[in-house]
Amino acid sequence: MSASDTSASILERPPPPPGQRIAYGPDPNQFGELRLPAGPGPHPVIIFIHGGFWKAKYDLTHAAHLCAALTEAGFATWSLEYRRVGQPGGGYPGTLEDISNGARAVTQIPNLDRSRVVVSGHSAGGQLALWLAAQGAIELQAVIALAPVTDLRKAQAENLGGGAVAAFLGDQPEGLPTCSPIELLPMKVPQTLLHGTQDEVVPVEQSESFAAASASARLIKLEATGHFELIDPRSNAWPTVLSHLTTSR
């Protein structure tokens, strides 16, 4: 079994109970899932964006394990669902519009510390998190990208996700430079990238090239780690991921 397969079961593992689902738009996929830790607050908050190569078959359910673990650690989580490829309005630019609107909605939720907001995402969700940070739509302390797709041109050339980039862009390939994180540098928000050296889904080179191009990025490479361990609280990689997600610069 390859390193990338060792925690892939998280995609099928029964999730913890869902958080409170709050709509940020009229579409059934335009909502966030809020989890609040114990205590009076106001709570620091992590906006989390799930991956799945922007495809409709993957939703926020598999990110619930990570979000529940972060909430147990004392952080509110706002896990974003969004329109995805294969759904009306999904793909470019609708997915990006949803991420922007969903992230801004967190500022309307009471009892959250708006001075301590971090955005994070996994895989294609890492691309969306980095894109959001580059937009300046809300004030962020940092962006923490887990095994992110950072270079959409290279990802398309390497056929990552079985043509996922082309499907995401649809009939608007000219939109690529507006959503490829490496082409949005420099960014004002500090970037931290965590990536497994044995990732067979999104190669670690995606993070290496981004970190080399950004003066405000740092890269943490996790040895003997694949793709899904980064979102699995049962994995050996989790303590490192948790430390970076819960410690701001």
C-alpha cells in the first residue's frame, strides 16, 4: 500500500456529528458548518476548505474529522461547502465566488474573535485557501495550505486529478491566471504549506515551487507522508499539522 493510500479511508470513515449548518447563499451547496469549542469565547476561528479536485462527488463530510479535532483543541471552525464541478454554477468562477462569500459570512457570526482568523484548505481546497488569501476579502492572520494545488498550469500539464483543472475552468481557460496561486504572488498574508514527501495525488513539487517563489511562505515537508494523512487526526502527521494550524505567527 502506498503512502497516499494509508489514510484514504478517511473519505469513507463515518464522520463525527455535523456542526451547525448556516447558509450564506440560496443554493443548497452554499453553506458553512460551524463548530464552537467549550467556553464563553470569543473564539479564534479557522475557516476550512475541503478538497476533492473541485468535483461534486467530494463534499465537506470528510473534513469533519479535522474540524472536530480542531474544535476540541479550542478553535471554532467554519467549514465551507461550495458549488463544485458537475453542479449548476460549479467550477470557474462560481466556486471562487462561493469561497469569497462563504468566508465573508464568518464575520457575521457572533462570539468569534475576528482578530484571530486563519484560513486553511486541503488539496484543491488549499488552492482555494491561497486564492482567498490573495483577494484580501477578509482580514486573515495566516493561510495554512495542506498539500495544496498551487500551480494550475503545471497541474493541468501533469493531468492531476484526471483533467481536473480543465474541468474546473470549463469553457473559460483564460481564467487560469486569476486563480492559480503561484500567479497571484506576492501575498500580504503569511503562507504556510505542509506537504507529504510521498504524496501521489498532489506532488510535493507543487508546494516546493510556490515556496521558492514567495518571500512570505514557509514549507514544512513531512517525510514518509502521503496525501490524506494531513487531514486525518489519527495519523502520525497530525500533531505537526495541528501545531501549525493552531499557532499563528
